[in-house]
Amino acid sequence: MSIIHLQGLRRTFRDVVAVDALDLDVAEGEIFGLVGPDGAGKTTTMRMLVGILAPTAGHATVAGFDVTRDEDKLQDHIGYMSQRFGLYPDLTVNENLAFYADLYGVSAKDRREKTGHLLGFSNLTPFQHRLAGNLSGGMKQKLGLACALIHTPRVLFLDEPTNGVDPVSRRDFWRILYQLVREGVTIFVSTAYLDEAERCNRLALLHQGRLLGVGTPAELKALMPGALFEVRTADPRRAAARLREAFAYATVGLFGDRVHLSLRAPNGAEKRTRDLLGAAGIDVISFRAIEPSLEDVFVSVIAAPPAPAAPNPAAS
């Protein structure tokens, strides 16, 4: 059963199309990731789903409520943590939680029980009397999450929640998200971290407001045409530049000291690569086929030019 449903969802700002005709369904009880670079339309999509922005066209429902007509009813069933969540730095952790409990009308009895639970699973109990302004970045994100959960929402919307957070705090944050799913919360999260997107049950790849693909991480990796190879050389930057010049219908990415080469026609790829780089005075240390990451897939899908059309026998 879909707890989030989008049909033809579109949002424009004057002549700029921020979100272009999205069709999407999210199942109850899953972690669904909206993935794309800055400017892809992730935040605009999320703001429409939580009732902050009205769609220009199309419609969407969340937890059975129309995001435009039922906005007031919707707020009781969702939690929303924006990129800059509104914590109050001059209030303590407990006081911030109490403030949001007041906003959502949580009863005194439920609030005591809920606050203790939220402090416990976010590991904020030792810091409950600390001012929010004195918390680390990771702790602020956990407190923001706790505030968004104080009224027990069915669906939790998180807009790039780990942006700028250290790797250890990111790992802890995702541990909390998995626990929430076990408790029955559906999570809709946007991220620009493609390695982090691998943690989601399903994903939607978004670019320039358009949907490029939807599926599990494994299903999206299958979108990548041809084969992917890792090339190691002593001069990876020059090797990447030379490969881009030589392979017109390939995608070439630089990953540290390695070059990733995606070829639609992979036959004879190793010999062609070694001959090409050797002619440029670049020794190939190793060449091997590898499994694509989501980053490889995304770069391939948005960057690769269309393959040349097959010749039309009727035209000859």
C-alpha cells in the first residue's frame, strides 16, 4: 500500500521548472531516498509533500491526505526536518523538546514518556540540560530528529539531514532511522550523498527536476549501460582527460588515483585502453571490470551522450 503518492507533480518558479511531472509511490514502512545533486528539485519536492509549497500542477497524497486540500490534517501525521531545522540555541535539549510538544499539542502524560524514549534512542540523555547552541553538529541533528518525532508521526520527511555531519555521526543517525522503521515509521529522505543512498530500501534519481529512475539500489545499478572498468595509472588526471577525448560515447570519472571508464561497447576495452594510454606515454598499472556504485550510475545516466543511431537500411 502506498503511503505517499505523486502523480504529475510539477512546480515552477516563473520560467524555471523546479520539479517536472513526477510520478512516484512510496510503500508504508520503507526508507525511500530522493537522490540528486544540488538544484535537482529535492527540497522543492519535499516542501510540496509536507504542504509548504503548492504544486503548480499534478497532485500528491501523504498518509491518505491531499497535500493541498488537507494540509491542516496532514500535519498531525507527518514529521518534517528541513535542512536548517528550527532549534532554539538558547533553550536546552529538554526545553526544545517541550516547545515542539506544545506546538503539536502532545499531552503532558504522553510527553514525559515520549521525551524519555527519544532522548534514550538518540543518546541525548546525558545532554538533556545542555543548551542546543552548545551541541555538536551531529547532536543538533539528533535533537532536530527527536523534535520532529515528538508527536509520533506516521511519515518522517528528512531533507539532507546529514549534510555537513561527520562520518561517525552520520552512521549513528542512520542507526536511529533503522530503529524508527522497525517501529513502523515510513521515512522519506533526500540526500546528495550517493554512498549514503545505498542504505535506502528504494531510491528515486532526480536531475533538473526530472525523474531518471526508481528502484532498489541494485535495480538502479542495472540502468548503467555496457560495462564499467577501473583503470589505475601513475597519472590518473591525464589518463582521464585522454580517455574522454578518445571514447566519444563513454563516461569517464576520476575517483582519487583511479579512473572509472564506462563503455557501452566493452569488447576489447582493455587492449584499446592500454594502447591508447601507452601511445600517450601513460603506463597502465591495472585494468579490471568492477561493479558500479550509485555514483557511477548517476554520472553515467546524466553525462553520457546518446549512442549514435543505427543506420537505416531503407535510407540506403
